[in-house]
Amino acid sequence: MWKLILNRLVVAIPTLFLVTVLVFALQRVMPGDPLLVMAGEERDPAVLEELRHHYGFDQPLPIQFLAWLREVLTGNFGASLRTGEPVLKLVGQTLPVTIQLAVASLLIAAAIGIPMGILAAVRKGTWVDAVANVVSLSGLSIPNFWLGIILILVVAVQLRWLPASGFVSVLDDPAGALRTTLMPAFVLGSGLAATLMRHTRSAMLEVLRLDYVRTARAKGLMPRAVILKHAFRNALAPIVTLSTLLFGQLLAGAVLTEQVFTIPGFGKLIVDAVFNRDYGVVQGVVLCTAVAFIVMNLVADVLYILINPRLRT
Amino acid sequence: MTALEAGSVIGDASEVLPPTRRRALAKFLKNRSAVVGAAIVLLFVALAVLAPLIAPFDPNKTNFAALRRAPSLVHWLGTDEIGRDILSRVMHGGVASLLAGVVSVAIALVIGLPVGLAAGWLGGWVDAIVGRITDALLAVPFLILAIALAAALGPSLTNAMIAIGLSQVPIFVRLTRGQVLAVRAEEFVEGARAVGVPQSLILARHILPNITAPLLVQATLTTATAIIAEASLSFLGLGQQPPAPSWGSMLNTAKNFLEQAPWMSLAPGAAIFLVVLGFNMLGDGLRDALDPREE
């Protein structure tokens, strides 16, 4: 078991290194010289030269890369070219907002997707399965920013039940948080619900064929007990390993959802940075996302090894 | 029959393919949702291709006498904030979306297929390096990578297609590699190697034909993802630039007129939804029809 975990760790290191190369390369192909922005209107050649030297842009690329990597390793992910604020601070400010949205949408997705997947598997081939399939296909196909616009149109503009935009932290005002988070969380959760439903269905179908489920049925257990206690519990493992896939879907979805509902989160941070040509922030955000993703994958892998008795030798 | 079996053992899979292909086609046609999906896709392709001929108005012609008109007999889907006919813009906008879907998947395939073939067939250090690079690319969520690339390349439809295509490369590398590993262990490949068939011929005649089915399915489903991605980038202002019509950028404008002209946001979004639904249904149908296990 420890060998397996160590193996995962060893594989993650070159991946992390390559991510840094990728992000560094991305910064190099970005259009426009960031120094021109910093040098101001006059663009005095002497000032430019001074800045170039100060930031090490006159060094060969590999040297620049190593210098940058050393900064990253000491926790300096760069700074905004506009305000000079460190990227990690900006991420720290926006991340709680996105986490609140993400948790709410995961709850909604689980509440819709898992029961629907179980039902579709248990009633395979019936109209229940067909309806669940249509719903999940629609959930996968609907662009979530459009779903957001339609919801705003109906719920906020026509019915005036919920506000169309804004953000309230659940720590400040739980009721207000519910009002502002409900719609965006549903929008973000709809696609996740569809993914969850499909995976729950196929995981359940795998498990329902197995001997111990038949034994449980033969013992005369209530169908509900068989499905929830015997089948679903064992179908849960493959569903949980989906989490990394869902993480990517969540973050990408959050970019658009936050844009539609004007929520000051992590997704809006990167979009605003792109439009402000603040490449320092773009680069830092991409790096943070990738590192978080790899670390999450690693944790999921290790947890899987720890949980799975067959790998515990 | 014995001749056929002998042929398949030595490795000429093409002799046994036609019946399986026929069976797959029959299975596909029996699958109602797959046929509906194909019909939706064809309808939108036709609308986009024929748009210059059948669209009622010039998609970029402004009409200040008809600003933000609700749907009517003249303008079936209404007009936008500068009096352009929304139906005509939706029809012309289909070109951008469909093109983005197809071109970006083509880019991903052209890079991903050979790289995946090399990784799966050669193994060893090639596989290790390719594997790590794919992991690194997959570590950045697809849309965020596409946004960063589109921002780096500059906002335009072409760059959006390149960005989306590049961010989809790892999916095809992984899939191709996995398929190659599965097929190269088959007896007919071992047989071909044993009798000394050159590697390039084995790859072209035995490996490639046997991995096209899953690649085709993935390409169809990825087209759906790519169309949403293009719409998303255009919605953010990183794709098709105005005044050229695209569904994503139409929605970007429409969201500012929700109170005054709600119809502006209906048609472009519905169009994206339907096309993507069509590709997803088609992809699911192809998977069911081409999967030999699901009998």
C-alpha cells in the first residue's frame, strides 16, 4: 500500500513540473510586452532597459524560467500587473465565494442526479429510464450560461422572486445567501447532476447483476433495503472517484455562471484578468488551478488506496 | 465461414468487417434517439449552409426603424438592439458554431491520433513522456485552458477554434493510446508480427481500422463539447467578434436587454442547446451501435 502511495507521489512530481513549464510558456506567448504597460505613457528606452533588467527579462529563457520557478516554489505565484496585489491574495479573496457556489451546486447535483440514476438503473428499459435519459441528455447539452439567462428572465425579471445578481456570504447572512446562491447553484449543478446521474446509473447496473445482490433479494429483504444498503453502497466507490472530473466541470462552469450572475468569484477573477490584459493574474490563476487539480487527484488516489481493502496489503 | 475465420486469425480484419458494419448500421437506425440526433444535426447543417439563400434578411443589416421589435410575421424571431433580424443572424451564426465544432475536433484528432498511436505502440520512454504531458494538460480544466489560450492568441473565431482544439488534444491522446494497447494484444496483431508484417503496415491495416469506432464516438461527443466551448468563449467575448453573428456573442448582447427585449436571448440559446443535444444523441447512438459488448 505505501509503495502504491509513494508511486503516485513520484508520478505527480514531473506532472507538476510540466505544468509550470506550460504556464511559463503561456506567459511567453501572451501578446504585448507587460513592461510597456509598466513603463507608462512615455516609454523611455532607459526606463524600459532598467525594468527589463530589474525583472530579469534580459536573461536567457531557461534562467528566467528557473528564477520564476524558485519564486513559485516559495509561494510567490506572481502579482497583478495592474494593482501589484499578489495573485495568491486575489485567489484567497475570490475562492470562498466560488466554494460556496460550488458546494451548493454539488448538493443540488447530488440531490437530483443520484436518486435519478438509481431509479433509472432499477427501472432499466422502462419509461422512468427513458425520462431520466432525456433529462440527463438535456442537462449535458444546455449551455449553462443560457440556462442562467433564462432563469434570470423568468424568476428574477418576470416573477421577481429572486435577485438577478450579486453575492451574499453564508457566514454574513444565511437567508440572503440562500436567495442569491440558489439560482446560480442550480445552473451550475444542472450539468453536474446529468454527469452524476449517468455514472450512478451505470455503476448501479454493474452492481445489481452481482451475486450478493441476488442473495439479498433471495433472503427476502425489502427491495428498498437491497437497493440502498447492498447495491448503492458498493456503487458509491466509482461515483466518488468521479470527483476529480466534476472538479474540472465545476470550475469551468463557475467561470460562466459567475459571469452571468455577476458573482465576484474565482471564475470572474480570470475573465476580468483576461479583459484587463492582466496576464500576471491569468498565469497565476491557471497555475493555482492546475496545482489544486493535481493535489486533489493525488489525495483522491491515496484515499482510494486507503479505503479499498483489496489494495491494503 | 472457415475461410473467414482463418482470415481473421491471420489478421485481415477487413474481410469480416462488412457484416459487423451492416449490423451496426441496422442497430443505429433502430435507435430512435440516434436517428433524431442525426436529423437535428443535418437540419442545422442545412440551415447554416443555405443561410445566404434562405435567410429572410442580411444578418448584419441594421434597421433603425425596427429596433428591438418583438417576434412578428416580418421578423419571425424579432429584431435585436440595432434592428437586425434575429432569425437571419441565428441561421448565419450556425456556421461559426458548426465550424468551430468540426475544426477544433479535427485539430485535436490530427495531433492526438499520431501521438496516441506512438505512445501506445512504442511504449517505453515515449509513452512515459507523452503520459506526463497529457497529465499536465489535463490538470487545467478544459475551458480555463481554452480561455487562457484564446487570451494569449487574441480574440477571434480562428483562435478560439485553435484554443479549443489544443485543449482537447489530451482526450484523444489518452483514448488512442488505450485503444492501441488493447488491440495490440489481440491475436491477429501478434500473428501479423510473427509472420513479419512491417510495423507501418500493421499500424495502418490492423490497428487503425480497429480503433476508429471509439474515436468516432469520442469525436462526435467532443464536437458537442466544442460547440458549447465556442459559444462560451464567444459569450465571454473571446470568440467570434462583432458584427459577424455567432450564437454565443448574440447571447452576450442579449443578456443586457432582458427587461426590454427578452426574445433576443431565446433563439440563439435554443439553437446551441438543440445542436449540442443532436450531437450528444448521435454520439450516444453511435456508441451503442458500434459497441460489440452491448448485445
